[in-house]
Amino acid sequence: MHDMHNYSFASLLRHGINKHTTWPKAWRSPPLRDSYDVVIIGAGGHGLATAYYLAKEHGLTNIAVVERGWLGGGNIARNTITIRSNYMRDESIPFYVKSVALYEAMTRELNFNTMHSKRTMIDVIQNYPMMRDRRRRQHIMDIYGSTYEQISEAEVRKRIPALTGGGPDARLPVIGGMVHTDAAVNRHDAVAWGYARAIDAMGGEIHQQTAVESLVRGADGAIEGVQTNRGLIRAKKVAVAVSGHTTTLTETAGLTLPLRTMNLTAFVSEPVKPLVDVIVNCPDAGFYFSQSDKGEMVIGGAPDMGQSFRRDIKQHVFEDTVSAMLSLFPSFKKLKLMRQWGGHLDIAKDASPIMDETDVPGLFVTAGWWGGYKAIPAGGLTLAHLVATGRPHELMEAFTLKRFRHLDYVMETGTTTAR
């Protein structure tokens, strides 16, 4: 454990005098030991948040976060950084309300600027069944203090001036919208780095380039550790937080989970002058976007429907998303594509997450996050509670593996482009 450097205006001036060459390292690269109390697999958002809350809330610091690549290089860097709580189910909304609140306090709590920007999300509605669905969602969200409000077509166009398509003669005309004022965006790398330096300061360890090859069980069947490319690491508790690669690891322990991996893609345009200051979601057309602080249009669409571990984008998915976007924003046809990417999603049958201790004692999983970026802080908080106490956190009681045994599904339609 060591003191975390305090970032402030004074420290910026002090180190600026030395041309910023005297800043200490944000986190250490300590020698890898052969045993820990807890090993967390995956130095992405959920893995890092779990380690942070294990130390902060439960005083567990003999922890190793192991990552096969580099810190923050997985799905936390492969998303559209949209943070929101406009879900449908009673079990889901309180969780995401908590996550949004934790994000809003994160910069101050971690003393690291996450560039959090409370943008507001506007759902552009193009048919009456969708409007009924969103109005129903509004009434449920009101119970839990999440903001959702109906606005007219004229108000939608006033708030999104670039929305010039979807007129009365269109196949799907714009009929109104819903406004979610709690929605926000921030910097994904800042979230990862902020958690990492806080974990390091509290005594936890982060080991990059440490690939877990298999889970190791003892003679009694309980988890005993992980076999990595750097040797065996022993631990009585192991948490798997690896998104789309969950089943790849759990199968090494003889465990089958009700998940399938899919590819979700996104792409960004060249930077342009400010055009849109809100997050735009078009659920009927199947796309969403926001404009970054650098001026890029950050655009996402529907997932690739087939099971896949690919990390690039399929041409037909790209074409479908662009065609839908140009039907409502025809002026965007002038934009040049700058880059594109894909991320791995492991999706459960009811599109809700799984957080539980598995049938292998001591082995925990957090998986099934459809758009897991928004869930990072609350996901870490609740998984840390489960690992430390052995009991599900009240916000995640409905999302254990038991629901699949009893068909007690949480059928969630709160995914961004789900229809």
C-alpha cells in the first residue's frame, strides 16, 4: 500500500514547471506472487471496479487483477460510453439508477477526471407500439426516481436540429420522443485508469500480460486458483469478469453457463463542428449516436445476430445501421468514416446479467451484460459484496443462476436498440 498522488491545479502547475516529467507512476507493476486471497480475471471495467470495492468497502487488499492484454483494452475500450437507467423491469431500474449515481460521483471519489458529461438521451419514436412501450417504461421508472418524459415531434426536432428525415411521408415518420435527462457520457480510459490507481494505492495488484489458461479445482471440487502463462496462482476465491470470454474460461472447470457470445459493433466519423449535444437513440430504426468532445459522431447499431467471437464489423451490419441513420439524418451522408470496431457480448436467454457464485465453490462470475459499460460501478459494488460476504447484494438478488433453474427470467427489453 502506498499514498496515491493527489491531482490538483497546484500539482499541475508544479509538475508543469518540469515539463511534466516528474509525475509518479499511476500504478505499480509488482512481482507476481504465487497466492492471493482473491484473483479477479479481467482488468476491464467490471474487474477493476470489483477490486476497488473489495478494498474500499470490505478491506480486502490481498487481491490480484490479472489481464491477458493491457489494462482497459477489452470491452471497456470497445463501446459507445453511454450511461443511462431507462430500463423496464423493477429488478433492473434500481441497479442502473445506482450505477448512474456512482458515475456522477466518480471523478471526485477517485480524484481522476473522467470527463463526465450529463448529456440527456432522446429516444426518437417512430411508431405507436413503441410509444406505448416507452410510456409504460416511464411510469415504472418514476417509481425508482429515474427520469423519463414524453415530448412532441416538434420538441424532438427542436432539440435535435440535424434530424431532418422521418417526415409525414416517410415509411416510419417521427411521432414524438422520450427524454432521459440522467443519461451521460464520459471517458472510458479515464474510468479504467482511475480505478487502477485507486486499487494500487489501497494495496491491490494489477498484472497485465498475464493470460489465464484454465481454472484450477482442488480435490474437493472447489476453486484452488488459476493457471496462467506465468505459472499457477493460488486463491480460494476467483472472480471471472471477462465479458464474451466467460464460457471459454468456465468450461475449463467443467462448468456450462446459459450464455452465448455475440459481436456488437460501433464506428466513428471524422470530427466535425458541434451538431448534436444530446445522445440520440432511434429504437425503431435500430441505431444510436452521440458527438464526442473531439467532434466525432460515435455510432452504434444492432448486434450481429449469429454467435461470434470476432472483433471487427460485418459489412451488412454496418450497411443496415448507416441506411437507418441516413433515413433520419440525410446530411450525415457527407461524413467520412474514421474507424470501426467490435466488442464481445455474452448474452443470457433473458438479456439480463448473471452475477453469482457458481456450482464450483469459490468461483464467481459476472456476465451477460448487454451494454455493460453503464453497469461498471454498480456491477463492481455488487460483485465485491458477493465475493466478500457470500451473499448476493440486494440490487442483484434477482440476477443469480437460480432463475434459470426455476424459469424465473427477468425479461429485459431495456437494451438500446432492442425492439
